[in-house]
Amino acid sequence: MLKKFRPTLIGTLVTICCIPLFIKLGLWQYNKAEQKLALQSQYDASSSHQPEAIPKDLSHPEALRYKQVEVTGEYVKQYQILLDNQVEGETAGYHVITPLKLDGKDELVLVDRGWIAASDNHADVPQIDVPIGAQKVLGQIWVPSKKFFTLSPQSLEKAHWQVLWQNMDMDAYVKAVPIKVLPVVIRMSSDNQGGFVRNWIRPDDRIATHLGYAYQWFGFAVAAFAIYLFVGFRRGKEVSQN
């Protein structure tokens, strides 16, 4: 005897809602993995090139991401900041961002000199030494994201410079200093003098995790549909027997 398919209204509604949601979440994770793969390709291509000067045209900074650059100038200590909540291994700390006034130009480029550990008392902001005199900086271009959450706006008072920042808010930084600031940051090379811990994360970091989550969500969609069919046919069989 053929089994009849008799799903419940509630089961149908739940399935209709859950399956598209699971598929959407799976695609979201899969797209994140693909984006990281594309960035890794850009990273690998840029890493094979010799360092150059920062291009004059910075209207599309994203196109310059990971480009190898070499600049010279002097650090401007009074506008140095620390990016909070940066983790190295399992230790919390900061990234030291120091502006470099470029030789022959009235403009700054920010240099991420690497990671330092925070003190046990987080209220104690460390005093960071800044190399004096002419500096040569080698590194890769980093373009800070504009998508971040902040608990409070960064201080823009030049007379009371706020050293500790939650995020690398380029717009806020540009407004906070009296000198032109380029819209990119240089992540200092690991063999450059004057830096700290520089274990820069590769763009393809955690790709396997994103793919695992994607397949998991797709699996949930398949499982939800299978359960819907199983329960619907079983209910139809029970109704027929009665």
C-alpha cells in the first residue's frame, strides 16, 4: 500500500522558514571563505614583488592591499596610538600605530609596528619608545575596515590626545591631527628595526573553519527536509491505518 504524505501545518511552516535560513547561513560562510581565498591570491601576488614607494594615486586603496612598500621619514610620537583588544596567542595586548612624516612631504602614513602585551592592570597604558631620527620602513599596505563596532567615539581633542583606541578609525584619526594622513597603514616587515611582535595573520587564516560551518549549515538544511518528509509520510501511514 502506498504511503500518503500528510505533513502538519506547523511542520510545513517551520520547514519553509528553516531551510532557506540554513542555506543562507551556509552561503554566507562559504562566501567568506571565497573572499579570503581571493585576498590570499592578492597577498601572494604582492609578496613576490620588490618594495616600491607608496603610489601617488590612493583614490582606490583596496587595490593596493598587501602591496610591498618602502618609505623613509621621521616618526611623530605625539600622535601615536594603541589599538586595544589585540590578542597574540592567548595574551591580550595592543598594536602600536605610529605616524611617520614622509621625507619631503607634509603628510603622514601610519605604521603598525606590531603587538605588545598589556599589563595586568588594563588601566595602566604602557609608554612606548619611538625611534628618533630618519627611519626606513618596509612593509605591506593594510587597509583598515570601516565596519566595526565602537562603544564610544574616539577623542578628537588635539590638546588631550587619546592614546588608547578601540579600532583603527581612519576617519576619526584624519580629523584628530593637523597634518594630512594617507588612507592606508603600513604593517611593518618582521625584519625591520624598531618594531615589536609581528606575526601578521594570513588572509587565508580560518578558511577551513568557514567551509566547515558552511557545510554544517547545508547539512542542517538537508536534515530538516529529510525530517519533514519522514514525519509527513509516517503521519500519513498512521492516518491510513486508522
